[in-house]
Amino acid sequence: MYRLYHRLMQADLRISIKDYKRNKNLKIQLHRAVFSHRQFIVRMNGAPWPKDGRPVSLTKLLTSLRKTLVKAL
């Protein structure tokens, strides 16, 4: 029984980004969506992203991160 819960808690992919200029960390956890092969349920610093919690593709996630990081510079 414990293994089932442990599998649900584990992320399929984890990304950590450190912003030295502002001294902040961004922790991203990607969990594979059950009904889709190419989409993930994303949590950033423990909160669902996007706010409605729907699954997103890696392309949308990386595009959003790139745009945010370019604006911060």
C-alpha cells in the first residue's frame, strides 16, 4: 500500500532554477498525466501551475519559463 502512495507522490521530472541576482529558487515538479502521453501536471514551488491545475505540454512550460526569464533580465 505504501508503494502506491509513494509512486503518486514522486515526480517524473524535477527542475531547479537558481536566480543569483534576486537570490531566489524555482522548483518545478512534473507529474505525467494519466490520460495523456505528452502532457504533464506541473507544480512550481509546491503550487499548481497553471492555477486551474490542468495538464500542459513541455513546449508550453518551457516557452513560459523563457519569456519570464527574459523579462527578468
